[in-house]
Amino acid sequence: MLIQFKKGRDGRPTLTCIRDDGSRTWSQVHPFFPEHDMTHLAVERALGLREAFFGLVARGWSLDRFAEPGMSAQLPAEAMLAEHLVGLLDRERAAGTRRNAIEVTAELQASFPAGGRPITEEQLAQIRADRAEMLAAWRALPAGDTLGFEYSP
């Protein structure tokens, strides 16, 4: 699946996902979400998640479906794990702090005891490096241009 982030000239970014079968889903998003979604992509790649945000979109879920009331109760455990980890990493990025893998695992297991699993230093380093590369490209992208990434569940 091709994931495209367009930096709108009006400041509103657009997320478009073009599935391997050619079908697509797209949405204008709040300016916060490209960086959040790039963190999702980094997490899902590093941990090999198939039923998290982008995996569900690749299987046919529309982006609008995630905003429906009660949606969190319908998400698979893997998607909830990813959301908790992405949230933790978003807070870490906003605060300018860095936790080690033991601290990340402890926080993840405290916030999501049903599905928290150990995160290794290697996985955490891969997530951070992948995300940093995507964020640098996004921040350098001129308004009106589009940035694309491949996702393969």
C-alpha cells in the first residue's frame, strides 16, 4: 500500500492510502496527524504489526471508520497496542525526552496490560530512526507537495 501525505497550501494536510488493489481512502487531517501517523508507520514496520492502523486500512478499512463513535471497542488488540505505543512516543517527542526500552515496556504494560509486550532497544532504535527520517522529509516538504511511503503488512 502506498501512503501519501500531502502538505496542503492552506495548512491542512491530507492523508491518502492507495491499496495494492488500486482502491483508496483519503481524508483531510489536523496538522498534528501526519507526524502521529508517521509514528504509526514506524511502529507497525518495526514490530511487524499486521492488524494495527495501516494494516486495517490495507485490508479495506476507510480512514473515516476510525472516527466513528465506539470504534476503539472494535479494534483488534494489535491496533490497541500500536495506539498506546504511538501515544507514548508522541508524548515523549513533545516533551523532548527519551525513555529506554525497559521504561517504554513498563509504561506500555501499565497502560495496556492485556497486550503489552516487551519492546527491545533494537526495535525502539529502529522506530526512532524510521520516524526521524520521515519527519525530516515531511518538515522539509514544500506546501502543496506530497510525500509517499510504502507499507507492506
